[in-house]
Amino acid sequence: MALEMKTNCQTCDTSLQGDSEAYICVYECTFCPPCTENTHHVCPNCGGELVRRPKRKK
């Protein structure tokens, strides 16, 4: 099963490309680095930990 690589931050709608730095929780909620820092690496949707999303191979 592959990750769904969402293309926008779910808080501020910043564009996130496949190779952009982004953070996800276990439900694949996706956030940009500044929004992740603002929530102290806690998903505002489910309360789970936000970890760095793996980058796709080029």
C-alpha cells in the first residue's frame, strides 16, 4: 500500500510537491514544516504524532 502524497498543507494550503519537506500522521494528514512546528508535531485532526514524510524517488 502506497502513501497518498497530498499536494497541499491541510492547515495553510501551501503547495507541497512530492519532493517537498512535509509531515504526516498515521492517517496521512499532511502539513508543511511551519504548521507542523506551530502544533509541536501533533496532528490537529487526530492528535497523533507528525513525522517527516518520505520523499519520492526522482
